[in-house]
Amino acid sequence: MLKFLKKLKYGARVLLSKGGGQEEIIDVAGRSTVMRHGGEGPPLVYLHSGLGESFMWLPFFQSWSKKFRVLVPTHPGFGNSGGFDQIDNIEDMAFHYVEMLDALGLEEVCLGGVSVGGWIAAEFAVRWPERVKKLWIADAPGMWVEDQPPADMFRIMHDRDKLRELLFYDPKGAMASVVVKDDPDEQTMLTAYQSLTVLARLVWERPYDPKLPARLRRVQCPTLLIWGDHDKLIPPAYGEAYKKHIAGAELNLIKNCGHLPMFEKESEFVELIGKFCQD
Amino acid sequence: MKFYFFHLMPWPYLPDDFQQRYDSAWVWLPNTLYDPVKGHDLYREYINTLAYADELGFDGICVNEHHQNAYGLMPSPNVVAGALTQRTKHCKIAVIGNALPLYNPPLRVAEEFAMLDVMSNGRLIAGMVIGGGPEYFSYQINPTHAREKFREALDLILKAWTTPGPFMWNSKHYHFRYVNPWPLPLQKPHPPIWIPGVGSLETIEFVAQRRFAYMGIPYFHIDVFRRVFAMFREACAKAGYEANPEQMGWGVPIYVADTDKQAREEFEPHLWHFTRNHLKGIGLTPPGYTSAKSAAAIVKNQKHFLYTKKTWSEIEEGAFAIVGSPETVRQKLAHYQKELGAGIILTGCQTGTLSHELARKSMELLAREVLPKVRGGIEKSSPASSHAMVR
């Protein structure tokens, strides 16, 4: 019952937030890109995970939008964003975003992302460090830690229970069932398949970039690393690996949290990043 | 009507508790379950059985490619086909096929198929496949490029066989300065091309447009074949020609014994073993391997797939296997053959744990008592028909 109420409450918050964001379609070097944005202030660009949480203006975007101009683009190939045929690897994603900043006339932004979004942010920052005022990376792949390989999500993707177990600290909790629904309808399944397809293109052969560790020294801005202390997909050791290669980076473990802190520990997540980007 | 004898070469020694202990017979099933000493005997007997099909007068024999699994022990069907070129004299040798995106460079396929064609004195049928979903896990090949790579590799191989080399090749996934394979195939302009499929419109239209032959993969309800061949004929008509029956292959297990009762008794346990063990995990489909639309269709087709079947009456009703006395099998084949309009039957007489002896006994009855009577069935194709599928 409590779980049901929590789900209901989240649904209500999503509804209430909705008006805060606007949807726009921007042309990024010929790629039609869906972007949601809201708020005024320093620009904060959020790069979404493989879940495609950019498809909606969620409460955590709304929270940040009180202090920032929050920009939430949808990656090429996800949802209604085009350009998938031009994306072969993670570097192509980084190039897409430098062209997006150009298209928006943004010189310098606070940049970050969760999971694959965090990896894209890292690949961006090593190439165009001058355009990143602050960098944050949460629960991201991109590196390789020898004795702690990332889990194989593609093996269990059809099993809703196993998926919740992999992605959440509390797979029985309300947010786990909000994010990974039981009995999804056909449209939800098709959208998920589409998202997983983009993810597969980026990570299938090698879920990391062997060149990234050596390149991370090029990151010049303050960097915040955020990891769920129980991330079973990309274990916290990956946070340590990023920390090791980025001078001055700070690693924040969120207690009792899995791979998706923006859902499982929303308030902590929002506050950590809000504070970091503001200072 | 042409009959092709198909052998999967399964691993018949899975442990009794396989179904409880393992979630799949594919990709990650521990290879400690494989025993090379038993494996030697198996290859010998499986190859003997395939060679026997030639002696019995089957029109062809088929081998195929699967990796890291207990379902079929031919990661390289070309190795087995190489042995068969020396063990057979008359039959076609159909390798259906090589999973093109798994070969880098795909010129390897042009070379090995040419070797097989020359070694067999022009008896090769060149099957080209995208490869099953599990192979993309086993070889870690990006599934989102599978279809693009398949088409590019196929065009490259055909050009390598038909355009004097050396020439330069440049496409999105492949670049070669010197395409110049030695040897070249004996059959001109090239061996017949067969493409297996599970019913996606995309593949059907492609095969029809290119005038190749479409092989319907077995273990589906007869309704699926009805629909697929109707779609294929329509696609050929749209491409401006009438489909030749020999452009259509129906994959189906057949088992013959003296009586219906005996046939079922001898065959049924092995079919269920195969269904519940070897098929477990075969449906593993990586994202991007098909379009989202096709993926949804695959999910819907699941209920027409053998793996979901539990009773013998379901097997009979859906013609998942044709089992019975020579007379019963003859009648059923004649009936479905007329209905489907397919000119080729690809049949595995060996399934799951069925012994070599029973498999051969069934083959003998099929070859001697059934084939001579059904062969004439819808044979409206001319002797030149095998060249019709050559572009």
C-alpha cells in the first residue's frame, strides 16, 4: 500500500513539473534533436542514460530549473531525435554535442550525465575542456576495471525482475516499479527496444574507451563523480577509476543507491549537483 | 520436388538436470559439458549419415553455422562441407549458410565457398545468413550493424565471383584495395544463393528482388509457412516475375517408420528433448538485430514456435514435424506441398537425441518408400530451374 502511494505521489509530481519544461526541436548539423528546457540562469546540460529519461520533463529537472537554465537533449536515435545513422560510437555522440552547443550559441556550460550520458560528458570534456565550466559524471561506463566488469544488461533485459535487481538498490521499492514497469504496453516495449538499440551500437563490442584514461588529464574544470554505492551495473570501482585519472575530482558515494540515483535517491542527487554547479 | 537432408549435429549428451540448472543451451552454456572423445564419434557418425543421404538419392545435404551451443556443433560448416565433398558424389552440398557479418574479412566466405564448389565439382549451394541472435553474443559483433554488413558482404562476395580481379572495393563497413580471390567457383556465374529466413518481410522482399531462393527455417507452425510463401510469391510478382517453386524451401523434420504408432513412439521423446533442451535460449535477440517493428513481430510469432508447444496433438496440428508410416508421410507431404507450393523440402531426419541407427532407418524409408511417389508432385519447374536463382 505504501508503495502504491509512493508511486502515486511520484506520478503527481511528474504532472506538476510538466508545465516547467518546454519541448523544442533543434537542428544540430542536420540532425533533428529533441530538447526539453526550463528555467533561467547558468546553463546546465543534462545527458540522459540509456533509459531515455529525457522523454519527459521530470521533477528533478524542475528542481534544478529554479536556479539554472536546464537543457535536456535527447540523444540521436533515442525517442524522436534523428541522426542515428550518423552515430557509430561514443565519439560521434561527443561531436554531436559540441555541434549542439554551437547551434545554441553556448560557449561554456555545466555538463554532466548519468550512465552512458556521463560517459558522453567525459568524452566531450577531454576534447573541448574549454567549453565545460563544471563536469559531473554519475554511474558511468567508459573505463575498464579488470576484476569488476560491468554486468551484461543485454543478457537479462527481457526479465523485468532481474532488470530491477540490476538497476536498483531496492528492487522492490516504489521507484523500481515506476521505472521498470510490469506488463509494459507495446509502445513502451518498442521505445525501450529503440533505446537499447542505440545503447548496443555504442557499447556492444567494447563497453569502454581504451583511450579515455590517458585523455582524462585534459579535463581542466572542477569535476564531481557521483555513484550509487550499490550500483551493480557499473560498480563504484568505476567511480574510483575516473577519480584516479581526473586531477582534483571528488567522488561522492550515495548510500543505499543503485545505478540510477536520479530516481532512487532523487533529493540527494539533485542537491549534490545543484550545489556543485552553483558554487 | 527436391529433398534436402539437413543435419544440425546436436550435442545429445546434455545432463538430465539441464532444464533446472541452465537457462540456455547457447552462448554461456559451460563448455565443460562438451567431451571431445564423444565428440569424435559424433562427427564421424554424423558425417556418415550425411554421406548416406547421397547414397540414398537425396537431392542434397545441408549443413549450417552456429557458435558456442549444444544445438548444433558446426561453428564452421565449411569444414564439414569440405569433408563431404570427398564423401559424396552426386548430391548438392548446401551450406546454409555462412553468417556473413561474423567474417572479417567476408572475402573469406568468397574463398572458402569457391574452394568447396571446385572441390565438389560444382555441387555447392551457397547459403548466406545474417546469423542467429545468439551468435552476436558469442562473437560480440555489433548487432545494430548486422543487416548493413550482411548486404555489403553479400554484394562484395558476388562481385568477387563475377568481376575479374583484382578490383577495389569500398563500402561503409569494408574496404579492400585488392579483391582477387583464388580460386573462383566452378558454377557460372556463381553457385545458387540460398537465404534462410524466419518470415520478416524485409528479408522476403530482398530475396525475391534478387531472385535468390528463400529457405523457411523449421520449427514454426504451418500457418507461418503458408503466410511466408504467399508473401514470397507476392514479392516476386511485384518484382516482375513468377516465383519458381525451387526458390522456396520448407524446413520440417520428417520421421518415417513401418507404422504410425511405431514412428511416433520412436521419434516423440527425441523431439521433446530437442524442444526443451536444444531450443532453450535460441530466441535470444540482441537489440538492433532487427528493426523495432520486426522485433515486435518476432515476439508475436513466439506462440507459433515449437519451443512453446507441449502436446503431440499440437505438433500434428501445426505440422511441426511429419511423422508416421510411409503412406501417412506421403499423404501429408503431398497435401502440404500442394498447399505451400514450395519446391524444396529441407528435412532433418535426426532430431535431438535420436540415434544414428534410427535416423538412418527413417532416411531409408523416406528415400525408398516416400520420395519416389511425391517427387513428381508439383514439379512444374524445368531442368534449367536451378539457374533461375542465379542472378
